[in-house]
Amino acid sequence: MKLKTQSAAVLMAFAGSALAQAPAKDAVKSDRAAIKADRETIKKDREKLRADRKAGDKAAVEADKAKLKADHEQMKKDREKLKADRKAARGEKKATAPAK
């Protein structure tokens, strides 16, 4: 394994475990921010796609379509993560609620 690849794998492993220990409430906020950033990225990519279509640059249009598809996939993953974190936050909230 190359050094960069190995160091990236180690970094991801430690980052994943650190994020897993973060409170669910904070994770929900960060997920919402990620989705908001994804929306902005998609909006900019659509504008770029329109401009490239208008200019008649077929190669750039194809590249923009691929980028837009990747952005949509990323947003889908972020939404799924938000859903899971919301569920975890609800479970955490129920666990800490006082008994009646």
C-alpha cells in the first residue's frame, strides 16, 4: 500500500471513531449543514451546465453532467446519514428523559 493511501486509511479510521462518539444532536446539525452545502454545489453546477450548453461545449456539458450526478449521489448519502442521526438523537433523547 502506498504511504498516502495508508495514511488516508488511518486518518479515516480515527476520524470515524471520533465522529461516532460525538453527541447525536451535534451530528444532526452538521448533517444539515452538509446538505445545505450540497444544495449550493448542485445549484452552481446546474448554472455551469446551462452556460456550457449555451456555449455549445459538448465535452464540458458531459463533464458537468457527470459532476452533477456525483453531487446528487453525495446529497443522497448525506440525507441518509441525517435520517440515521435524527433517529439516534431521538433514541438518546428518550433514554435521558425522566421517568414518569
